[in-house]
Amino acid sequence: MSDAETALLRAFAEAWNRHDLEGLLALCTEDCVFETAAGPLACGARHVGKQALREAFPAAWRRWPDARWEEATHVVAPGGRAFSEWTFRGTDAQGVVTELRGVDLFEIRDGLIARKDTYRKQRVA
């Protein structure tokens, strides 16, 4: 396990919790791919490149202004592969609280995130 790659994932998670778009983008490659948990495609929605990430990443903060990813565990495997497990908590504009468990799969290249693919479970009442 690479300490530098684990630190990268930790910094990425911290930037999400600060709602720090520029901080997130600084940790991604120019051609980074982000695949969301939900969307019109089998992969959710696919966003490629920093400009696309600039538009896609803040969607969670708009929907849940207090969005936070907690209880994170980061694991790095050989070959630039990694994952993070987390619990998401947020409250939308109508006061509805969302809490769910999720996983991000990552590809890391040259010390930056080249791919983020999100999977999640959601509580259904």
C-alpha cells in the first residue's frame, strides 16, 4: 500500500467535505473520468475531463447543502487501483435527510486520480 496514494484519497475525501471544487480538481488528471451512481447510462452518468468534473462535482452540494462523507476507509491496491468506503449524510432543501453507504473505485495515475466510479446503497422506507 502506498502512503502517497492513501494520502491522495484522504485529501480527496477532505476536499469533498469542505465543498472545495478547486481542491478536488487539483487532485485529478486532466482527462479524469467520473462515473456517477445514478444516471441514464449503465454506468450512471459519465463525465470526462476537468471541465466536465467542474460541472458535475457540485451537483451533490446543490442537492444537499450540508453534504458530508464520513467514516471513510481508503484501500490502495497494486497497479494504481484503490477504493474508499464511506457513509454519506445530507439534508435537502425540503429538510429530508439522506443517509447511505457507498464505495468509490479509483484509478490513480502519476499521483493523481484518473477515474472515480461511485456505487451506493440507499435506505428505503
